[in-house]
Amino acid sequence: MRSVRHGVIARSVTRLARDLTGRSAEELVELLRTQLDCALGGARLVESLAAGEVSTAQARETMRRLEHDGDDARAELVAELGRVLATPVDAEDLFRLSRSIDDVLDNLRDFVREVDLYQPEQLGSALPLTHAIVAGLESLRPALAELTGPRDAARHATLSTKKAAGQTRRLYQQQLAELFSAPFDGETLKQRELLRRLDVVALRLSEAADALADGALKRSR
């Protein structure tokens, strides 16, 4: 019993040392970065699919691997949040950020699935939206790096992500207007649903930026 107690104490001391030296915070940020990289990989994949550079079958297989890796990183992050004594920003905001990034990847996955199911004639109308989504996710990466940096830096760094998410939503509205100006048929419905899926990605991306900014704001007080 005494050896077990000593083992628990030793682990607690090790955990405290990691928290005090900032290593725990760095590990949490690294897990978020891994999760974000999976989402960014998914966005670039959707961009390639919309451009006709990869087949639907290839996209589904690659997306399956990205989703698996993203889920693993999120699971490890959630487990780590339950163990650490100190986090770079509020733990609840880190959880929200992780969940929103996961939602981004899930909706990108759904886009690929729906393309496979609907078999649209073309995806040209979706391409401008995919460019904006990729830009938004790319701009979120340096914002993550600022989580352990100077106060307010992470909050300001999210502005580019919010701008990209807003641009995606405006492109969605523009593309819908063009779509509805043409004769209405089954292809119109397919295109509308696929555009709507990318609009949802933009909403989740905006929520990720908000979670990061909220956490940074609390930290700066």
C-alpha cells in the first residue's frame, strides 16, 4: 500500500512540475495543432475535390484517415484537460475550441460523402468557398501558437480567421443567388445542399475563432 501511495505522490509531483514549467500547456497546444492540421488537411482535400484534382473515392479514403487522426488528437486532449492543473487559457474554452475544430472536420467529411451520394455534374460553384475555408484554417494555426505568448496576441490573431469565415458566408449567398437565377431542377437541389454544407463549415470555423478569442480575453484580464 505504501509503494502505491508513493507512486501516486511521485506522479502528482511530476504533473505539478510539468504544469509549473509550462510543459503541460505546450502539450495541450500541440494536440490542438494536430487536430487543426487534420481539419486543414480535410479542407485542402475538399478544395482538390472541387477542382477535379482527386476522385471522390480517393477523397473518401483520405478523409477517413484524417478524421481518425483528428479524433485521436481530440480524445487525448480531452483526457489531458482532466488531468492538468494549469492550462494556457480557460479549460472550458480549450474544450470549445477543440469541439469546433472537430465540427469543421466532421462537416468537411460530410461534404465528401454527399458529393459521393449526390453525384453532382460539377463542383465549380463550391470552389471559391473552399479557398476561403482553407485560408481561415491556415490563419488559425498562428493564432494557436500565440496561446502561450503575450497577452492579447491570440485574440488579435483570430481576426483573420473570422474574416475568412465571413467571406465564406458571403460567397455562399452569392453562389446561391447565381444558382437560383438558372432553371430549377434536381441539379439545383444538389448544388444548394453542397453549398450549404460548406456554409456550415464556415459557421463552425467562426465558432472556433470565438472560443480561442474568448479564452485569450479571459487570460488578459
